[in-house]
Amino acid sequence: MSLLPLSDVAQSARRRIGRRLLPFLWLLYVIAFLDRVNVAYAALQMSHDLNFSERVFGFGAGVFFLGYVLLQIPGTLIVERWSARRWIARIMIAWGIFTVFIGLVHTAHQFYAARFLLGAAEAGFFPGILVYLTHWFRHEDRAMAIAAFMTAIPVSNIFGSPLAGQILKLQGYGLEGWRWLFILEGVPAVILGVLTLFYLTDWPGQASWLPKEESDWITAELDCEKRGKTAQRSFTIWQALRYRDVILLTAVYFMGSTGIYGFIIWFPTILKRASGLSTTAVTFLVALPYAVALIAMLLNGWHSDRTQERRWHTAVPFFFGGASLILAIASVPHIWTQLVFFVIFAACVHSYQPPFWALPTTILSESAAAASVGLINSIGSLGGFVGPFVMGYLVTRAGSFVSGLAWLLANLLLAGILILCIRIRRAGSAIAPA
């Protein structure tokens, strides 16, 4: 029996687990997101060098997500039932290799194939991490843990944008700067993939770095949480995938991804064309929205955990993001005013994700939750294909970005409405049947 009061054991366990896991998982996601969106910065040179139209680039940027959907559900089940450590390591090594391959393409079809393979290689990473966090963090702490992990998205853009600007200046061994961008940002994923095998631990009971009383405490807490869910309603995997709220969450994430990736992939190009600034200046300015998004994401995750409310903490960012996008569209002739509204927009649409991803594991547990997270992320992530592709198509047809931004706006507002239709109650209360 522990000599410490339970409250001391609990606080010590939470701090130790957070310090051990979150910084490393965060670093993995920074590298993952750099490899996912560096194509947005490469486009500042790549489209001209390879003579790609907006439609070709938009399709190539988005086709990543067609490959990405392939292993989502199997990947999350592997994390739940086999080994998160081994699966995450496999993903990282593969995606690092395929990122390097993108730096070697010469034709549109090679570009499509390399981006597709990169998506397939990375499939299962993000939902797998979300499932992995349920092995270590209680429901009460989960939104903040997710928020800390997901700050990798804005941070990767804050530092990745000016870093990309510097790498794009490189010329050597007959390779243009955009090729070096893919090569130099692909190698760290391979190295960290190898480190993952030695650093991560699959379950608290296997953690030599966690004292036994702390391991027993978190295991008991998570077991109690599972019993509370299954006592209300037991879901098989297939029942969970057909559950009304899971389907709604999938639709919401699809529309949110459409809005986010439609913006992320095209924002550097929008800013460069509207401002006429140099590529280096654009890559520094692009970092501004993500600096604000970092703060917004942490605050929204913290407040959601404090109040134990998830739906409105997801919906309100969609509505405020939509309002800021309307103002950005209305400010088209005034680039600096428009930039202010783009900053607000980026902060809002990124901050919805921590409370959103706490929702699936609120109502489901174990394999049902893992499969549902995989479904939501796989189908929802197709928005990452639809957003950039439709933007590229509309820009080609209309000759401006206004119609494309209006398309993103419609998706965000509908996502905000749908999230409020979800019948999810606080943890521990009854779950409405489908």
C-alpha cells in the first residue's frame, strides 16, 4: 500500500505521465504535420518549375487523403489490441521515406502517386495516438492532453513556415529548393521512428518509469471509466460504426477538415498573389495565424476539461471561424485587413479539435472507441482532399479565391450546426440509444 494519500499519488501520476509522453508525441506530430503540409510552401516554386496548374496542384495536395483513409480503422485497432509503439514506429519510418520521394518527382502523375503513398504510409498515426492517449489519460484530463498534443499543428506552421522559406533558398547537387524541402523534412521522421520503438510504452502496467502505486492508480481509474460506459450500453465494433452520433461526428470532421486544409494548403499562395511579397516574406507572415491558433487551442481544451462540456466548445469555434471568414472575403481588396481576419479564422478552426476528439471516447470504450475514431478520422479526413481540390477547381474557373473561400465557409457553418445535434451527455450519464 502506498504511504502517500491517494490524491498525492494521483497528482504525481498525472504529472509523470504527462511529462513522459506528451512532449515526445507532440514532437512526432510536429514532424508528421510538416511532412503533410510542406507541399503548401513547395508550391511557391514547384508549380512554376513543373508547370502545374491550380487544378493539378490542388488534386496532388489533396490526393494524400485518399491514401490516408486506407488503414485508419485497422490501424486504430492495431494500437488498441497489439502495440502502439510498434505501429507508430512503422508509420513514421514509411512516411519519412515517401516524403523524400516527393522531392524527386518530375511529372503530375509522379506527384499524385507520391502524395497518395505518403497518405497511405501515415494512415493510422493520428487516430492511433488518440486511442493511445486513452490508455494513459482519464476522461477528465483527456481534452487538455489532446490539446497539448495537437498544438503541434500550429507550432509546425509557426516554425515550419519560415524554415521552409529558408530551405527553399537552397540550391545544390542539381536540386531546386522545393526538392530539398521534402528531402530534409523527410529524414527526421525515419530517425524518430526508430527512437519510438525504445521510448514509448504501450500500457501503464508495462512502464518501468512509472512507480507501482501510480501505475495501479491510473489503471484502476481507466478500468472504472470503461465499466461506467459499458454499464450503460455495450457496443460491438460494427454497432459503434453505425451509431448515430459516430456518423454525425464523421460528417462534422469531414466539413472541418475541408475548411482547415482548404485554407492551410492555399493560404501561402493567396497571400503571395494578393500582397506581391517575396517568398521569404510570405513564409514568415503565414506563421502569424498559427501563433494565435496555438493559444486558442490550449485555452479551449483547458476550458472544456474544466467545465466537462464538449459540444459547444466544438461548435462555437466553427461559428466564429465562419464569421471571420465572411469578413475576410469582404476585405478582399485590403490585404492587411484580410490578414487580420485570416488570423482569427485560423485560431478558431484549429481550436475546435481538442474537445471534438474527446467526444468519441466519452461514449465508447476499447475496440468500439478505437474503430469509431478510425472511421471518423478516415472518412472525415477526405475533407482534406475535397477542400484543396475544390479550392483549386473554383480558382481555375472563377479566376479568384472568393468562390473557394465561400465554399469553405459553408462547410464550417454546417459543421457547427451538426455538432449541436449530437446527443452526448456528460461522462457517467446515460447514453441515448441510436
